[in-house]
Amino acid sequence: MDAPVPAREAREAQKTLLESLTALGSAAFDPNTPDRHTAQQQLSDLLQRTPTVSLLPALNVLIQPGRVPDVVRVEFVSQLALLPLRSDGVRATLEFVFSVHPSNANSNASAPQKQGAQITLEALKMATRLLASPPVRANSVDWFRGIAPQLLALLDGHDGLELAKVAAYVIGFGILGRKSFGAPGMPGWANFAEPMLQCIDPTTSQTTSLKPGQGTTDRGSDSVIDLRRNATAVLVSEDTLAEGLRRLQTLVISHPNPGLTRRLLSPVILPLWALSSWSSASKKCEEDYCLPARNLLKIYLKISTAPDKAMPIVRDLLFEGSRDAGRQPQWQYQATDANENSICIVSAPSTPPSAAEVLQTRWNEIGPKSDALVELLSSIATDDEDISSVFLDLFSRWLSSKKPRRQPAKDFILVKEEDDNDDKLHGGSDSNPLVDVLEGSMLQKMMEKFPEKLAGRPNDILELVSGLLNQVDEASLAEDETVPLLMSLLNLVVTAPGFRKAKADATVVQSIEVSLGKISRVSGTEDINETAQTAKNLLLFLKYRDEIEDPKGENRAGATSTISQQQIEERKTYSLAISYITQADSPPPVRSEGLNLLQGLILSNSSILDVPALLVMMSSMLDENEDYVNLRVIKIFTVLADKHPKSTTKELLDHYVDANEMKGVETRLRFGEALLQVVQRLGATFSGDTAKEVGQALLEIAGRRGFRPKTKAKQEREQRMRDLKAKRKAPGGDEIAEDDEDIDIDDALLSDEERSRNEILGRIVDGWGSKRGSEDVRIRASALSIFAFSLDVNIAGLGATLASGAVDLSLHVLTMEPELEKAILRRAAIVLILSFVRALHDAREAGRRLGFGLVQQSQDDMLRILQYVADTDEDGLVKQHAIDVIESLENWKLTSLLAPASEGSDTLSGVSSVGGLAGLAGLSIDPTNIGTSTSSTSALPSRQPQPPRPRIEEIE
């Protein structure tokens, strides 16, 4: 059936474009052209008016060697590299790259993928290299300024979630992940990070500050200002703010780079807190502003390594905007209407309100804000210690503000020294009443919600209480409001079920008992007497604490072995890593941080690791189709292989072989890649039972006898379903006519030669799949490739039986499977033979005796088969590989006639000076002394110093 009219017209237009570009390009750069300037102008006009989607494939064809003169080719390459700067250049470039790098899962290679569906990691890396590397004719500033709006627009997800992930990968790894472009102040950071951050906090820009009216949407700010309450100017409209949050969230959750995530989120922690805890937010406001900000805040708090990461939020619990006079502009968040449906950023008065004014006007917000922060801390806490750490830090700060003139106990640091920024923000070293109120509110909320979790660090709490009780003045006990709180905290710790006095620091406990004894002897008013009685009861309880819980003293300190502090820390790290990895809502950066923690424990040879369970968990993660995380999981497997090679290789082999036929081809190939990395990591230790099991499994997979009954049954069911659908669509057996709409427009733009090539590629990809229950060709080729690499790593570890079996299998593949779709299998087979020859050569050069090699008959058979393949195979790469292997094998035959280097070094000085001829294997000739002796007593070469003499031997 003839191609439809639109398809024919598209091919004709593409052909005309190629001819026009070739003619004008040749004329524009030909020195003999009379009017080169006119031709260059015409070429420029043609390039400018041609749509990007048509120009990309045309230029890609013309830059192939031999299509146009070299000078024209250089110009076309430059024009092709600059196409992403067009308004639709980035999208067109991405789709073109993905169309020429189809996914293996796509059954028809001639059908381009739509909107990046099932994009392979190789295609993603190529697209990243094209977009993240400025071409020669464009500097980095202009380049990133041109492509940034397009990539940021793709983050919105309007063109598909896959393209949004692609844009996040290009931005996160290709641009912001590189120090030369992504560091603060660099062009990549200025054009990608700052536009998003500036939508959330206008003061984050290092180059320019927003002026009134900037950052608003195209509808203008006049229609927005009337809706604001007491707003002098709109700095960021509500749509722009929501867009910045959405883009930042997409970028952060689409790549597992904790370092970049911390760099992006650390400047906007307080703005994110203000948005996530917005009071009286409507459902729309919650979805557009609060939820994205809360998700970003959780990610940052989870991956942040700072011990006091939550303290900035506590001290600025009521944050609503920046009022720092040193940073412009001063701004604040504000709702756009009374229904709290959206939030914008407006300019703030230059004079910030005082602490008293804030407490008077926003007192009702302190409680809900404290509840929100406590809930946030509870959602990210993995164990009780996280909560107790925050509480302990808060409690020490709050108590220190109540005793400004007291000096802490000797050698006890109560509060760390604040830096200059904190001093400026909170009024220098003097206590800030607003901060005191906020910290006190948080303490109250935490004691109400987590009374049992606050005793997670008893030693630290006892040390804190000891230092503060030493400062108590018995004469002014009635005026000291910290003593009752200290009593409550001490009571909370000592009455906890797991507390043991014998495990605590004896010096600290003794100091507390002394302080309690002093307080218990004070008398006076009713409140003082009550405090003294409480101290007396605590002193008595603390004295007999262990006897109450353990009257027989069976569990006293020293009766049983105690767990070291390092083991406790390692167990906490392990629990934290597992929670980061296994939580269903963990984004890629958090999961990546969990893998980093696990890797640290493995490298430190931690005793708390459950290796079998860890291997199962890593395998389940490798089952997921998340390329970014899979790379980190493979790294974990390689690290585990150093400590547990047999268990690791067995786990990977089980999933790679897939005897139960539960996994897809892509998943098995990922396990094959992990197995390859593990073999590389093992190196010379890849031997013994481990190498034998791996080699046998690989040869079984690569063999032609592999049968998968479940796969065959599934294929038969699918074929029956296809036949049934065909009968329903075309009753009577009539052929179904192909509609014009079914013809892909991209296929229509191709020439007849290119369409024919794509059809061949489609048949090849279809032929890769399993047929009648046989093993997939890609898996077989993968197994041969892994075995070839194993030969390079340690051929002696595999042994003669496996090595010879692999060579025989490769030769049979070359002779018995000449089909076009088996080309990748034949390539892998030839590479295996080359690896075998190279391994023999390397072993000989190193002086290692393998115990096996190639006899003359085997060499002749291999050369004969390889020469036949080089002459008859239809795959060009297979033919070239065969020629290379023939050359390598002939060179090895020549070098095998010479004695190894280790033997040559032992020869007499006179012989070694002659060169290679003196070391011919099988001969013992000293050419420098021929004729000096005629006697010969032995036919074997001697290593003992003897008088020089000629030796004649008969050689077959």
C-alpha cells in the first residue's frame, strides 16, 4: 500500500531541505563562489525560518562524514549545537535524542518515544552532555540564560512527568552538580537555582534584588495589589510563588543528590517553615503552598547533619519574612484575600516590629505554630534520641536565659557561643524575650506530647541538671523558677524503666545528690517546703533506685557485658538508614542518604549489620526501575563483596539466573551489571568456589539449551490473545487498512534508506526477545560479556575447564547462530575469545603458570573459524572484531615462541644481550658462543653455570 499523502509530502519536504542546505552551504563556503556573502545570507535565512523539529534531523544527517565538504560540516555542527537556544530547542533536542536512542523495552525501534516514555539512562546521559556543556560559539552565561527558561518550564510537568524528570536530571546532575557551573555565583546557579529560590525568598539572589513588580505574572500587578492588605508593593505574585515551590520540589525529589539538596534548601529553611505552617490555610492554599513547602522541609531535616538543625526554626517560630536591614529587599508573606486561598510576597516596612509588638499582635499563633513544629519533628524522628536531643538543646537554652548572671559549673558548657549572625538577629548577647517565650512554648508542647521520649539521653540530662543545681542559691530559692523544672526533669529521667544508677556517671550522680541534700534542708514558705520535700524524695529514690528494680543485684553493672557506646551509635545509624530506605514516602535524596549511611557502616566493618537481610533489601531495591538509586545500590553490592564475597555473588546470581522466571529482562540486566562490578572489585580474589559458581552459571545462561517454560507458556497465551483480537477486528479475514493517523510523522520525514534501516533495527530488537521459551539474546550476550571480563580479571581463578568451555561455546555461537538479530551475541563471543588470548598473554608476561593454554590444533581451529566469520558475517562490528582477534592470536603465537620475561632474566648475561632470539622456547642456544665448544652431554637446557657450548636440537 502506498504511503499516505501527508507522509509523502513530509518526505519530499525533508529531501528538499537537505538539498537546499547542501547547495547553500557549499556555495557559502566555496572560495570560487562569485557572491559568497549572498549565499551566506540565504543560508542564514533558511536556518532561521526552518522549524527546529525539521532542522535537527536534517543537520544530523549532513554532519555525517562525506556528506558535505569539511568546512561546511564544521558550520553545520556549530549550528546544530546552538539549536537548544531556540525557544523550542531544548524540547526538540531531548525528543530527538530519545528517538535515536530507543528503549530496549520498546518492541518497535522505528517508533519514536512520545514525551520521553521509558527513557534509557544512556539517552539521558547523552542529552545531559548536550545541554549541560556550552558549545564553542556560546559562553556559559549566554548559554545557560538561553536554555534555563525551557528546562525550568519542563519541571512544571505540563509536558509529561517523564520530561520533568529528565529536566531535573539535566539541571541537578549536569549543571548544578558540577562545581564549574553549579557553585553559588556561577552561571548555572544564577540561571537555575536563583530563579526558583528568589520566588520563595527575594533576598537569596547574589546578583540582583527584586524590585517592586518583578517576579509577578504577566497579568500585571495592578489587579493584584488591590486585594492585598496593607501592601505597598507586590514583589512575587501568588502564581510565581506556587510555581517556584513546585519546581523546587520536582528538582529535589527527582534526583538522589543529598549534597545538592542541602545547598538548595538551606537558604530558604525559614521561608519554607512559614509557608508549611500557614495559619487558617484553605484547601487550595494547603495544596499549592503548604504541602510542597512541608515536603521540602522534611527532606532537609532528614538529610541535614547539623545537630541543632531545628533550632533556627524554634528561634524564629513566627517567621513571616526577612526584616534584616543588611539584605534587600525587606519582605513578608501575605494572603491575597480573606479566604486564605493563596499567598504572595510583598514589601515590608523598613522598621521591624519590636518583640513586645509581636507578642501582642501574634500571641494566638504561638500555640498552633508550636504544635505544627512538634508534629513536624515527630514525623521525621526515627528514634527517641532525636526528640530528646532537640528537647535537651532547647531546655539548656531556656534555662540559661533565666540565669543570665550566673556562671555555669566548671568544665560544663551550657550553651554554645552564638555567631555574629545570631547576635544581630536576636539583639546581641542580651536575652530576647520573644525567643524565650517561643522556646518555653516548645518545651511545654514537647513535654506534653513526648514525656516518655525525653529520657532518651539520661547521661546528658543528668549532666545538665547537675550543672544547674550547683548554681542554685538556697537563700533565693523562692525566687528561682528553674528549680521546679529541674526537679520535674530529674524525676522524668530517674523514674524511666530503663534507667540504672550504676550505669550513670558516678561523679555526676554524686553531685546531684549533694545538691538535692542542700535543697532538702531549706525551710520557709509553703512553696519552699514543697520544693525541699520533693528534693528529699528524689534523693531517697535515687539512692535506692537500683535496689528497687533489681533487689538481687543480678543486672548490676559488671554482672553482664555491656554494649559499647560505638555499638549503640552504630545501631542508631543502622536504624536511621533502614528507615530512610524503607519508608514508602522517602524521596530519592533521603533514600540516597540512607544508602550512604549503610555504606559507612559496611566500610567500618560494623558488627550490627545483618548481611543476609541487607542483601535481600538491596536486591529488592535493584528490582525497582529507578536508575539513580540503582547506581548507589550496585555500589553497596561492591562494598559488601569485599567483606562477604560468596554471599554477595550468590545473591546476585540467583536474581540474574532467575530460575523461577519472575523478573523482566531489564531487571536481570541490572543484576548482571552489579555482578560485573562485584567481579571487578574482587580482582585476584575472584577464585575458588565463588569463581566456579559464577562461571558455571554464566555458561548455562549463555548456552543455546536454555529453556524457560513459564516464559513459553506466557508467549503462547499472548499469541492467542493477539490472534483473537485480530479476528475480532477483521471478521472474515479481510486485511485491516492502515489509517493515515497511524503513520508516525517522524517516520514520514525519513528517507527510504533510513526507513529501511529502521525496519531492520525493528526486526533485530524483536528478535532479541525470547522465542518458544528460549533465553533472551540480550541476557545471553550479557552473560558472555561478564565471563569475558572475568577472564581479564583472573583467568587462573576460573580454571581450565570453564575457560575452555567458554571458548568452545563462543566458537559454536559464531558458526551456528549467524542470524541478524544474534549480532550482539556474536560480538560478545568474539570479545570473550579476545579476552582469553589477552589473559594468556598477560599471564605469560607476568611469569604466572596457569597450567593450561592453547595447543596448535586449537589455534588452527580458532583461526579458521575467525577467518570465516571475518569474510562472511553480515555485521560490520563482528567482522572488525574478528579481524582484531585474528591479529591478536597471531601475535600471541609469535610471542609464545619466546621465553617469558621471568625466565629471560635468569639467563646468562652473554645470552640475554642478544635479544629475543636467545630466548626461543624449546631451544637452548647461545649465539655469541657458537663454535667455542663441540661437546654436549644433555639435550635439556641447564640453569647451572657451564662453559659456553653450542647445542643442536631437532625440531618438528
